[in-house]
Amino acid sequence: MANPIYISTLCFPFFSPRQAPVMEPSSPRKPHLPSLPLDSENKATEFHPFSTSPPHMLAFHLAWLSLFSCFFSTFSIPPLIPIMRQNLNLSAADVGAAGTAAFVGSIFSRLAMGPVCDLVGPRIASAALSLITAPIVLATAFISSPTSFILVRFLIGFCLANFVANQFWMSSLFSTSVVGLANGFAAGWANMGAGVAQLTMPLLYSFVKSFNVPENTAWRVIFVVPATFQAITAIMVLIYGQELPCKDSIKVSNKPKESFLRLLFNGLMNYRGWILGLIYGCCFGVEMTMDNIVAQYFYYRFGVNLQVAGTIAACFGLTNWFARPMGGVVSDQMAKLFGVRGRLWGLWAVLTVAGLLCVLMGRANSVGASIGVMCMFSVFVQAASGLTFGIVPFVSKRSRRLNFEPQTPNTVMSLGVISGMTGSGGTVGAVVTQMLLFSGDKFSTQTSISIMGLMMIICTLPISLIYFPQWGGMFCTPNETSIGEEDYSLLV
């Protein structure tokens, strides 16, 4: 039979008729047969975002939906702060401290999640964290003081470490030719949880209050929604998720596990992970800061009501539906044209434009202009996040030629650690911007937004320092001589 014609080879190819390899189960639960063409590492070489075929595409949907619920939980509080502030007698300093606390909790959990994924796999790590933090989300209904408000926000922030498991899972299942696309869609669709929370939580509050429920009770009752949603998605990941689709992958998984400390040390000694952490702090960290303050910004500066402010804030988060995946597409296409050097140049260009738009947003003086610039800014800053994780899977790869060779017995793969370092950098960036610019009244909010844009532009410069001996850097060509492992991974 003739090969089918693909309508779109970029994002939406039809299923390939290639027969999948036979698999052997590694546990009592029988693995699903892959329905996508695979490379030599048993990773899918095609990506079908609207397919649910197991195991690759089913894992994709479970991963983004689980992380979506975590973003929904974390950002279910900010759109209700004008109401909670009155009931709990919160000062501006309390609100700023709580916003910072939410990100601080995520820093350490993301860094720890990387090695945990290397040791036990992303499925178990993701589901366990969601189930542990779901009761904390529900505890929001019982806070009664500024101290408990800050503590709950700190603990809920831990669930955002699921982002590391999300990206680790996708990088483990999809080939380098589509990994940027897979990571972009998985994280982009998940990040929409922040925007959906900004939109739905004020609506849920108004709905409950319409039954003559007191204001102080109405906002408490609705936190059962994000808590239940997060627990359900975690159970789905445990029941339906699958990490090792093929026989060869299962054999690898039966090898002795690397020690936690060795995995951690190997990742921390790779300077590229530190630079990508800084860059991610300037894109995803800025995005999280905006999710935290944008509803209040429009509420107080332009005098819109709570529902309108939430809707405007939702526009910022909901562009993740296409913006972050678009970053993955750009990364993969630049790689096809210029190799890994193209991925680096694409990241620098997109993040620089995002910084310029951030500066412009702070200078806009009308609600219409501010919304318009905000939407353009959200597209570029979220695309930059997708471009960043289009580079991450290559940091822990080692090869001596342009095509990857099988890993040697002494090679330590620290993809989880690098993912954790980069992801933690995002939350560190959020903490820094929140503390420096949006805590206290040293600067007006609009001035702080413009300063944040300038910080983004300056922090793009270290991208030029990233160099891969086998692929080169922004301004350097590849090293044609033999490449040893020490040349690849050491800090200096």
C-alpha cells in the first residue's frame, strides 16, 4: 500500500503506518504498543497533539493536564486577593511576601524533582507531588491570618515542580527532531492553567455569592475545585501513564540506578544548565510574576472591576495555548536550518523582543493600549520559554559526532538535573523580580514592569556563552577534534 499523504508535517501529521516494535512488560501492567515511528532510542519521531494514542501521545496529554491543574491551583489565589485582602486584613507587604513565598517554595522542589525523575521516573514523581500538595490547596479555605496566608502560598508553590517532570517525560519520549515541539505544547497547554484560574475563580466566587452566601465564606468554598481537580489528574497519571514504551527502554531501566549524588553533581557541573536557568528566569520567571500581579495592576491602575481584571489577566495566560508551542516550533525549525546554533540565535532574538514589549507595556497609559501590548508581550515571553526547553535536552547529551552514538557505561545522563536547574531558574527569576520590583512601594507598578523589561534584555547576553563542542555556539563553530566527556560537561 502506498504511504499516506501528510496534510501537515509540522504539527499535525497523520499516524504513520510503520509497525511498532514488540514490547515486553516490565511490570504486571502490560505496556501499550507504540503507534508512532520510533528512532534508535525508541523515541517518537512524529508529534500529533490532537491524538491520544498510547503510549507517547497519551503520556503527553496526561503530563500537560496534570501540570495544568498545578498551575490552576497555584494561581487560583491572585485574582481573589482584592476580596481576601479585606477579609484577612492583609497589607501590601503581606500580599507581596505571599507572592514571593509561592515562588520560593517552587525553587527547591524543582531542583529536587530533577534527580527524583532520574531515579524513579517522571510518572511516579509527578503523581506523588500532586497528591501530596492537593490537601494544601484545600487548606486555603481555612486560612485566618496573614501568616497562614503566606504559609499556604509557600506550600502550594511546591506543586509547580511538576513542570520538571513534565519536560523530563516529553524529552524521554520524543526524538530530538520534535522534542522542542513536544516540550512547547506540553508546557504551553499546562501553563494555561494560570490563565484559566484568573478567569474562572472570580466567576466561581460570583456564582457562589449569588446564593446569598457571605463574602467571607464564598471565596473559601470554591477552593475545593482546584484541590479536587489536582488530585484527579494525579490519579489519572498513575493509572494510565507509561514511561517506557519499548523493550529496549525496559532493558535499560533494569540496569543499576545511578546514585542521587552522582546525578546531581554531574548536572551541577555543567555550566550550560546555569545559563539556561538564568535565561528561563527572564522568560518564565517574568511570566509567573505577571500572572501574580497583572489582575491587581488593571484593577487598581485603570479601575476595572474584579471580573474584568480577571478576564484581562486570563488573556495573558491563555496565549500559552499557541505561544509556547510556537517557540518549540521555531526552535525545531531553526535547528533544521542552522543546527543547535540556530536554536541559540532564535532564543536570543525572541527574548530580546519580549523585553522591549515589556518596557513598552509599562509606558502605556490607556487600558486599551496596555491590553494590546500585554498580549503581544505574552506571546513572545512564552515563546521564549518554549525555545529555552528546545535547548535543554541537548545539554545532557554526549556524542562524538553530529549523530548521537550509544552511551558508554561510564556516561551519566543528568537530563532530570538539568531540567530541574532550568526550571528552578524560572522560579528564582520570579522571586527576584517580585522582591525587587513588586514588593513595597519603592516603584509604581508600571515603572516596575518597564524595569523588568530592561532586565530581560540585559540577561539575554549570556546566551552567547553557551558552547557545544560538537555543534558550536552563537559565534563559534564546532570543534572538529575528538571530544571527550570532560570537555562537554565541566564547568570550565
